Amino acid sequence: MSAARHILMVLDHKFPPDIRVENEARTLKKAGYDVTVLAIGPDSRKKNDVFEGGRIVRDRIWGQVRNKMRGLAGSVGLLDLYLLRRLTALHRERPIDAIHAHDLYLFGACIRAGRKLDIPVVGDMHENWVAALKHYKWSTSFPGKLVVNIQRWDKLELEWSLAVDHLIVVIEEMAERIHQRGVPHEQITVVPNTVHLGEFASWPLEQMEQYRAERPRILYTGGMDRHRGLEDPIRAMPRVLESIPDAELILVGDGSVRGELESLAGSLGLGDHVRFEGWQEQPRVKSFMAMADIGLIPHKKIAQNDHGIPHKLFHYMHMRLPCMVSNCRALERIVSETNCGRVYTSGSSDELASGLITLLGDAGERSRMGEAGFTAVRDRYNWDATAGGLVTAYQQIFSSDR
């Protein structure tokens, strides 16, 4: 019997957690592949480890060094040199049959390693990285803005998308954009950030002691960066409170603009009506969803968000939360087609406030939308229903001669 094909996944942050990487690794392991995850970000856990999807190798690079390698990936080849040497060493220890690069900034280094080792490379675009660079705080402020060249990154995106053996993207809108740039349809597979129902069900619900009193609650979970649009709901809250005086906006997560958002909430006199809960372990986020009335995604309508889809949309839907989302393309399409919530125009806090007031005042409508979202996830937007293309892509790669 021949040995199972060995897939090396490469990412530049601590692992776990990463819902997408975990789901993909489990799926490939179940399909009969051996999976190793090389995580090169800062981490205090042991260097060699295991998880249910395979093995983990942690290089535990200091955060500042990792950040510099990532930021310079489009201009100075520090990441290329490091990964070329590292992947070659791992290949000697245990032969690698394919490299799976998570996020665009790792594509170039993995392509070079793949060519040297004569093994295929799969690129996994978690987001529209080029568009993201126009909005991340680190890439638009000193000193990051001095080394980030958007035009250069735009050229590299096309060059690397054509160079990988297969390209994985998170949503149809991203596949359409990449195809319009010249990448053939047959080289692109959509693997959305949908819910792994079994894993999600295993996360226990806990009592949120600080939220024992019954109050209307609007919940956001996730990062706090400029492109997330979190100023919209904070600016909407004064008007919401005029109609629903005991309403709460709960923000679970962290990021570069959290301090700015806290200052904005304070300047509007929102007191404990806007609560910042900080970063939470992913299983615990489910408990926040369980006590909320509305799930919120206020992302700014920019190219980055038009071509992506966050895990939280499907988590909200599965938890029967009606979704209030901005009019980013994929968000608007899915919420409209499933009737699981309402869409508002990004940047309009007044329109958002009106929508929130209407939903919070209509329990029947919230229930109908919540049930519609749950049904859509159960029948269509779950990991088992959407991840088949990942396995098919690898079957095609390994069946073709290089």
C-alpha cells in the first residue's frame, strides 16, 4: 500500500486557533491525506504538536520579526529566504507532496520552494490582501506605509495567482474578480468560511454572568480594524437609545482601532450601553451569540470586503440570530437570498439605527429571520456541503503529471 500524500500547510501566526485552517486540515485528513501545519508566528506552546487534523510544527518566530517579514514580502525577500530554507529542511525530514500557502503574502515564498523541490503549490486567499493594505492601520501609517507598495502588490497578486498550481478563494465574488484578471476558472475553487456543524455543536454554552438581566442586545464579534466599519453602530446607538433606552451594543474582539472606538463611545456618552469584551476564545464567542438578539456585521463597502465573507455571518445564522449587515457584495447577496436579516448602506449610521430599531421592536420578524438563517446553514451553508471542492482540487493535482 502506498503512503498517504503529505500536504504541508504554511501560515504565519499561532495555530490553533484558525477556524479555516482547522476545517481544511480536518477535511484533507478525512480524505486520506497526511497534513502538517507549519506555523511560524509567535507562540509559547511546544514546537512539535498534534491536533485532530494532523501534525503541527511551530517555529515560534518573534512577533516583530514575523511582522517585518510579512510587511516586506512584496519587496524584500526575507520571507522567501527563510521559508525556502525551512521547507527544504522539512522536506528532507519527511517528503512533502504539496505545499498549501495560507494568504497571498506567503505565495511567493512557497512558489519558490515548490519549484526548487518540484512539488505543487496551492494558494489559499483568505482575503483580498491588496485591497486590505489600503486600509490596515499598520500599512497606512508610519513606518509601514514607507515600504508597502500597492502597485507592486497588485502585480504580484496576478503573477502568483497564475503561478500556483491551484487557487482557493473564500467566496464566488472573489473567484469572479480573480478570473477577470486572467486566471482560468478551472484553476480556482471556492471554499467558503461556513460552519463546521459538528465542531460548532461541541462548543459548550456558558452563562454570561455580566448579562443576566434581560436587555435588547446587538452583538458584533471579530477584529477591530479600520475596514470593519465599527464606528457605524457606535454612532447609531444614541438614536437607538431614544427608542429603546435599555439596548446594548456588545463588541467582542480586539484590534488596532479599539482605543479609538472606546473614545468615540465615551464622547457620545454611551456609558455601559456599548460594552467592549475584548478577545475571547472562539468557543466562548458562541455563548455571547446565545444571549444576543441581533448579529451585526458593519464592514465598510470596500474592495476587500466586497470579495470576502466572514465566519461570523454563518455562525450568527446557525445561532438563529437575525443579521444586520452592510451592503458589501457577498454579505448583501447571502442575507437577501436567504431572508435572514436586513441590509443597510455602509457608512449610514442613521439607516443602521432605523434598521436596528425596527428589528429590536419586532420579535416575530426576528424569529422568522433567525429561523431562515438556521435553515440555510443546515441545508446549504455548512462545511460538509461546501468543502468538497477542496478535496477535488487535490485529487486533480495529484492525478496530473508535473
